[in-house]
Amino acid sequence: MKGGSLLFLFFFSVYSMKAQITANFLVNEVCLSDISFFLDASLPEPDSWLWDFGDGSGSSTVQNPNHAYSSAGIYTVTLIVIDSIYSDTISKPVTVFALPVANAGVDTFYCLGDSIQLVSSGAGTGGSYLWSPDYFINCITCDDPFVKPVKDTTYNLIVTDINGCKETDSIFVDKKKIPVGLFTYAVFWKFVDFHNLTTEGEEYIWQFDDGDTSSAFEPLHEYADFGVYHVTLYAFSDCGYSEYSQDITLVNPANSIDEINSPFIVSPNPSEGIFRIISDPSNQIHSVSIYTSLGQIVYSQPSENISVEKLIDVSSFPKGVYQIVLQFDNTFAVQKIILN
């Protein structure tokens, strides 16, 4: 009996000498996009840990776990620590900050040479802004800077709120110019097929000099009569407009000068592809056109008022019969040519 008492007193003394465990932990406040790192600070060091992160996502038995929260808020995190004799529990609130809503504005445009102001938001009181790239912008840390780029540019924005949370957005700035109007055309008897070569244009108005207009990009227009028409193309963009004009000649060979009395000679005719036009020096040639037997124009070129001789190379054309039409000061002349 005496020995049993001594054993009891020994275990009681050991139990009494072991310090009571105290649960504790450290954790950083984080933004929603960050990971929460938990650091066990319990004393003396426990033998096991049980963490509850307060968001219903489960638990962990790691001493120093990390956890990603799926939404912002304040969560009650509980830690239970256990050693061979004692256990203890502690709960603390853990804050997960919402991210700022970065807004760099909607994609926009500028006219070359002008500057525009970008209008952003999201940092709130005490927050900050940072723009990149840092060229052609008057202030990279302003919420509403002015930019004057020389090409299409995407500006990136980092918004940081008072809690240090960051979010990004971007805006595309499209460079625009005043349009440069240009067109070519192909003649099919009284039909003219227009080909639009305008750069920087967005909307178009064609005036065909016969009372009709069109807003098509590349219209096909039918004229009621043969003749010379002064066609004008107006090209518009957000930065302005331009106009471009050409005189278009629709020739009715039946009403032109007869070949016998023609003021020019085509030689050799027939030809393998090179035709020499010899004109009366008193008649200046303003343009030369070649038509197929169906009335489709296959060659048209101004002649810079050439008055004596001009060479034309049509060796790439299919063999056949064509009509060559010369425009003089006040009339047209037509001759049949044969390409062998």
C-alpha cells in the first residue's frame, strides 16, 4: 500500500509540473486574390493541431497551413491544439479585403495630332493609379491623364486601394486620320464599276454627275447616256473628310469619228502586241482607251497631252479584235485594231 501511494504521488507531481498549453496563432490580412498564411504561436508547442477556417471549406491538421478564400469578408478562424495532457482552443477574426474595381474606360479613338483624356476609377479614397506604357502620356500616376500617341496603343492601368489590394484594366486607343480618297474604275458600255482605294475612310458618298448618288463602298453605276462625267467620292471618318474626283468617259463608237477620217494612225495593225499611235500634231491626245468587242474597257490611260506619237503594249491581252478610242480636245476618234 505504501508503494502504491508513492507511485501515485510521482505521476501527480509530473502532471502538476507540465505547463498548461495555450493556443495562439498569427495571420496576415489579405486581399481576395492572395493566400492567407497561418502561423501557429501556441506555447508550449502542441502535439497536434486542428484548424477551422470559418468558410465551410473543411479543416486542416497542418501546424502552419495556408488557405485561399473564395470571397471577401471577415471569417472566424478556430485553432484547437492538443498535447499529451492538455488541449486549448482559440478563435480570431480574419479579414479578406475585396479587390478594387479597376476601370480604365471604354476603348476609344483619337485623331492623329490630337490629345485625348483617359478617365479611370476604382482606387477610392487613399488609393493610387499607375499607367503603362509611360510614353505619350502626361502623368502615369493620375486617374485622368492626357495621352497623345502616334500609333494604336493599349494603355494598362493598375489600381491600388487603401488596403493595398490591386486590380488591373486596360483601354485601347485607336489612331485615326482624315481619309485620303482614291478610286479606280472599269467601264462596261454604260456601266461603271468603281473600286474604292480610300485609306482611313469609314463612310462614303459618291456623286456620279448625273443626279444620282450612292453610299456604297464600291458601287456599280449605270449611266443613261454616253458622255464625260465628273465623278466625286467623299470619304468620311470621325476625324474629318476628303474628296476625290475623276472624269469618266463613256464612248459610243457609233457616234465617233469614222476611221477613214480619223486624225490618228495605228501601226502596225494587226500587231503582235505593240501598237504605235501617230497623231496629227494639231490634235493633242488627252486619253487613250481600248475596248473589247463587247464594249468592256480593258485599257485606259491619260496621255499627258501627247501630240505626235505613243506606244501601247497590249501583248498580255487575249488575241482578238478591239477598238481603240482617243480623246482629243473636243471629240473622240475610234479605230479597230487586231491583236494576233
